[in-house]
Amino acid sequence: MNYETVIGIEIHCELKTATKMFSPAPVTFAKRPNSCVNEIDLAHPGTLPSLNKNAVKQAIKACAVLNLEIDPLIRFDRKNYYYPDLAKGYQITQQFHPIGKNGHVSIPTSNGEKIVRINRLHMEEDTAKQFHYNTETWIDYNRAGTPLVEIVSEPDMRNAEEAVAYVEKLRSILYYLGVSDVKMEEGSLRCDINISLRPVGSEAYGVKTEIKNLNSLNNIKVAIEAEIKRQSELLDKGDAVEQATRRYDDVAKTTILMRKKEGSVDYKYFPEPNIPPIRLRKEWVDEIIATLPELPEARKERYLSIGLSEYDATVLTQNKDLSDFYDEILKHTDQTKIAANWCISELPAVLDTQHLASAKNKLTPKNLADMINGIKAGAISSKQAKDVLPHLIQGENFEDVVNRLGLKQVSDTGELLRVIVETLDEQAQSVVDFHNGKDRALGFLVGQVMKKTKGQANPALTSTLITEELMKRKP
Amino acid sequence: MMNFAHYTNQKNPTQAVNQAVEAAKKANAKLNAVVTLVDPGEQLSQLEKYAGGKMFGIPIVLKDNVNTRGILTTAGSRILGNYVPQYDATIAEKLREAGAVVIAKSSLDEFGMGGSNLSAATGPVYNPYDLTRMSGGSSGGSAVLVASGVVPFAIGSDTGDSVRKPASYNGIVGYKPTYGRISRYGIIPYASSLDHVAFFTRNVTDAAIALEVLSGRDDRDMTSLQLPVEDYASALNPSLKGKRIGILTNVLKAITNPDIQAHFATLVANLKEQGATIVDIEMNQDLLSAILPTYYIIANAEATANHSNLDGLRFGVQKEGKEVDEVMSASRTAGFGKQIRKRFVIGSYALFVENQDKLFRKAQKVRRLIVEDLKNALSGIDGLIAPASAGVAPKLTDTSMDQLSSTYLIAENYMVMGNFSGYPSVTLPLGYCDGLPVGVNLTCKLYDEQTTLNLALAIEQATGLADQIKEVA
């Protein structure tokens, strides 16, 4: 039978804040276990939550760009369950009154842009991490209390491509906003995919399964495809799909049952008594929205407007760090296209452009801009520039490198002509060859001039001057 | 007079504190009020830093649900039998900075859940007026240590009259301020929306001074009020000229004890004589009868969540188990008393999704109605008074009270209105019945601590029962 796939996605996204959702302990990744915790994160008796204002600010930003209605009254609830990774025995979340609801986002698909509705965005806190070894369980509470938002889509996606596009779109938006690191591999962005099939033309939803722990876009794609295959085979055989939580197994290339959902758990939600309802000041919310950073789409438009190609604009926008770097370069040069070329083609060859801010990279936008201006002015050749770049990455100034390596390009016509005349005198056969129509002779002669000038001759100028000189020597 | 002035006038705080320690040891042999005696040596060595503090050199007691860094804090429960906090409660810091010296952590009903102090892990606390009687609870240890003259001040907590009831049974002042006036950070909770830090003194002036020390916004407690600390003590004014005092007639009608009726009538006559206008106030009888069940549902629902952190994994007494789940479950089973487990079951039941509408949400609705009724009752008056209990402290073995009678439902439980509403409320000595103290309760409008203290001072002057002490030989 022909089935239509129905996909809804829940995204848990760790917010980029200095401290935790309800405690002043620092938020970090991969620090020594249990070093970033205080009595609140460990739920010591008598501790109380204090809401992180910056986390609320981040959530408001996300709500604004996802077109969600913002509830001006912030309220929290307790979700009660016992689990070793949940120190308080309850999670503080927003069950009854999420900060954002009824939003939407547009995603690119092979059939053009598509609107995916977003049901809600709510704030909550992350749990600790458990590690199971043989007979022991270890718990690292560093993650406990990290601010999270959960973004719940409506079941509007119809295939793996759309699901991936949705996650990619949200990742990009949240990253541009500075709301989250969105690192799927580190777990700062986690996706749960709800997926069901129904006969084409049917309105009723089929039984859904939830796939958890997907840590890359590719995994989302392959997991959905595997689950579609598994469910459709079941349905074809006349078997029922069982409502359950599953995970994708890389080796088996299929989804594996984690737990069945026989009657959902009663979390006994009730309003959090330690956090009174907080009325958001309208001016505060308005100011946050008014000062939102530039989003990927706007940035791409801006790049097109300054003359970049569709390809260059797209590639740059996809890598925010690199694109930010590019924008910094443009503060020191008007050579938009040359700068884009260097960012897109040259830098990735020598740098990890996903991590431009790393300690190893001392390349400043100003230095790269100086170099680009140097190329444009003919002070050095593009070829020389490639030799200069590694030195800039080491932290040297452009001027210093050029001087130290003696890389000044010879663009002095008189000086060049002297060398050219000398070269043509020596290479009489090449002059004859040129006039006999052998084009290669010109390249050979330019090469000879380059050799004599130790590569410092301006190639374009050299070529022009040689041609002029050759014409003078026409037999 | 054994009040704050008495201690601060002694030029040697070390001597006063050491005397209190000795008195505590002696009294405790009879009262069983102390969980942990605190060696005051270190505090005394640092005391000069706090010279000029409002409670400088005053020996005090903290209820054992107040976290004290480095000092055992059990909340009266076996599961915290080994818990030594890493941090101080905000009020522990404030009291230290005011120059107060903690000499003991006092007994309480397990996690403050009780009114008898019989559920304390360390056993019952005995009433200094009659050792065969209860201290009352849950702040029983603190109450009797003040009443017996050991210390002039003790911290308690009041979730459902847990300071104001024992104050009545022990002939002292029990003050519960407006919700949020005193930070709860570091107080091991019972039920967050009802928990108040409250305290015992032997006179109203000391209560006013103590409130100045304890009050104030604390960013670590989001329910803490953003109001400035006022100079309650220097503004004290007992004049009743132009004051309107309401008598809660529902309570008086429910009380059968003629001695209490007589003491109360004398007080009312006296207040009238001093210029107060006395007004009869009748609240909705059905709502008042619903206070106890409403309280039970809300308090236990919050409690079951509040105490889910007690799993033996990160602190507290851990029992063995093969899996983590087993450790949690074994630790909780062994760590909690029977009463507590019963309350968790009730609280949990009220929160089940199928029960929330008819239990938890309904209780919250009734709570709002009761608060609304109290607000209306207070709208034309300055304060509302009634006897603080229907009788004297019960015998330790007494279980005779009919829990469906209005004597019990209303007269013994109406003060929980103060917890529902967060309104300031204070119990003071009213008189004695066969040598056993009974108290009068006063409740005033939200935030109005000054009127509460002023009217309390007027009542204290009317009864002449400031600074009552019952030493135990």
C-alpha cells in the first residue's frame, strides 16, 4: 500500500547562558565531573530556585523568530518522577503555561518553501548525566539545571528531507540568535522524532513511535527512513505498529525498541510554589525583540546586495562563524568578492573554519583585509598571498610578513622593462617562436622574468609589457 | 526580666551564652527538646565582629530544619540523621551578623509535619508546665526552650500554626510574619506555599527587634518580598485609641472550655477600656470547617514533591541496594516515619491526574475562598482575635479529641488561615487554666507587621503576661 508519513519533532535545546536555569552555578561542557554544581543543583534540603533572567531572555528571542505568541506571565510547574539523574525528584518546567505558543517556521523543501507549525516552546532544566559501568552507576551533575527550551512542532512534516530541513533551519536560527551552541554531538541540541504512517488520503493519524537520541542530521535522515521502512513492512503484513520509544542503531541500521508506552506515566504536574508568576515588562520584551541579531536569511540577502553570487552568499551564511569573520573583514576593505573567495576557498584549506575562535588561529580580520587590499593594489600577487597566509595565522602582521619575506611585487614599469629587455635579448629563439604563432612562448618568457625577479614581478603587468616589447621586435 | 535587654545588659556575652548552654543541658534532661547542642566557642571567638548587632551576645536556638553549615541538621527525620549542610540558611547568616549565638538545634515533628512533636526522630518534647503533656508542634523544641527560660529567642517554622499553637501551649509569644517577609532559603521545607519562618520570644518588644533582624529581600528566595525592613521596635505603639478589633465568633462558639472563655472575656473588656472598638466578626462556617481538609491536601501534595530529593544518593542516610532504584527505595522506606509516609500517599493521591480536579485544584480553590473571606473579615478592622486553641496542651497519650467536631475543626485549626493567606499572625499568652498556659491569637492585614506588633503589645499590656518563664527543676 502507499503510505503517507507524518512526522512531528520535539527539540530540546540547551540555552547559552553563563549560569544555570535556577542556580548561580556555571554552565560548561566537559569539565571535570561534578565540578560545576552547587547545593541547588544537588537538591540539598532547603534550597530554592532562582530564575535565570538571561535564560528567559534567550527563550524570548527564540519565541520571537519562531513567530510564537509570548505569554507575558511566566509560570513554572513541577513534573514529578523519581530518577537518579533528577536530583530534586521533580523537574521544573512549564507544563500549563509555556512561554511561547502557536508559532511557525518556513523550511526549504524540493517543492519550495513549506510552513511548519510550532505548537509550543517552553523553558525547563536539564537533568544530570548517568554513566553505567558493569555493576556501578556514576552520576555527573554538571549538566543538572542547565537551561533548556523544548520546541514542539505540529506533525507537519511528511518525509525525512523535511524533517532534516526543519532541524537544520531551527539549528541555524538558534545559532544565529546566540541562543544555543546547537551542537548535536555534544547534546546541546537533541531531537525526538515522532513518526507514524497512514494510508495516502487518510485523515486519521496512525500509531506513532518516538525515536530518541539522534545526534546528527544524517542520523535523523537514516533513522526516519529506516523507521518508515519498518512501519510500512509491519502495516503491509497487516500487523500493528506499537506505540513505543525507540532508538536508531547505527550497526543494525534500524530502530530498536527502548520502552513500550503502556499507559502514559502520571507526572502529577502542579504549579511550582517556589516561583511566583512573573509579569514580563512589555518594554523589556520589546527591547529584546528590537535588538535581535541578524538572521541567516537577512544576512544572505545582504550578501547578494553587495554583489556576491548566490553560491557564495549561501556558503558563507551556512557557517555563521566564518560569515561573522567575513563581515569583520569588510570593515577594513571594500573588496567584497575577493574577501568572499578567500573565506570560502582559501581559509578552509588551512583553517578549521568551524572553530575560527580557537587559540591556534591568530588570524585577524584586519590582517586578512590588509592582504586583500595588497592583492588588489598589486602590492603582492595572489600566489604570494597564499604563502603569506600561514604567517598571518601565526599572528604576524601583513606588512611585517611581506617585508620579512621580501615579497614586494615589482610593479615598477621601468624596473620590469629592464629585466624584460634583458630576457628577450637572451631568449631570441622564443621571440622568433612567438612571431611564428607559438603562444606558449609568451608564457615561457613571463616565467623567465619571474625567475629573474624571484617571483616578485607583477604577472599581469609583466605579461602586458612583454607583449608590447615583442611587438616592437616584430621581424 | 529575661528578655533581650537582660542579656545585652550583661557586659559579658560569653558568660550569658555559657549559662544558657548549661541551662539547656539541665532543662533538656527533662524536656528532650534538643537534637544537637552547639558548642558556641567558635561563634564567641568571632563575636566582636558583630558588636552593635541588634541581638549581640544573645543565646538562641534554631529549629533543626534550619540549615547550619557544618552542624548536623536533621529536620527531625532519620533520613537526615547524618546530614551536615554545606551552607547556611539566610536567617542563620542574618542572626549571626546581628550577634546572636546559636547554642542548640531543637526538636520538631518530622519535617515539621505535625502539631504534637510526637513524630520527632528524637522522641516527644515535654511541656515545661506539666511534663506529662505535649509541647505542641511542630516547633516544640524551640517553644519549650524559650518557655523554660533557657534562651529568650528561638526560630521555629509555621506551615499550619506550628509556631502559634505551641506558643499557646507554652505561655510565650509566637510570631509569624507576612509570607515572604523572612527568607526561606535554607529552611528544610514542609510545604512551600504555606511554610513561614516564624519565631518565639517572651515579649512583643523582643519580637519586634527579632523581626528587624530577620526581615528583608533575599534574592535566593523568589517568594521573598521586595519591601524594605522597617524599624518595628522603635515604632512600637500600644495605643488602642481609634483601633477596631474584631472577635472571631466562630471560634469562640466552638470553644467549650469556660476558663478560656473567661480569660478571653476579661481581655476583651480590658481592650475596650483602653479605647478599642470591639466588633464581632463571623466568618463563613463552612469555609472554616473546610480549612483542615484543604490544608491536608495542599500541604501534603507540596510535601510529597518537596521531599522527593531525599533518596539517600547525594546526602542523608543511604541504605544498600543492588540497583540505584533499590538504594533510593530502601533509603526512603527506612528513613521516613509512618506519619510521613501516610502524608506522602495522601499528597500523591491528590495529585494523580484523575484526582487533581476533585482534590488538589479544588483545595486550591477553597483556599482562595477562605483567604477572600478572611480579607473581607479584616477589611473594616485593624486585627482579628480569638483564643489560640480550644484547650491547654494535651496529655502525651491523649487521642480523645473528636476530629469531626467544630471544637477540633475550627477552634483547633483556624489559625491555618494565616498560612493560606500569608497574613501576619501572632499568638500571645492569654492566661492560665489550672496553671497551664493558653494563648490568644491576633491576625492582621497583609504586610502590616507594625499594626500586628502594636496590637500585640496592647494585648500584652492588657494581660500583663510578658516574660513568662517556667523553669524545670
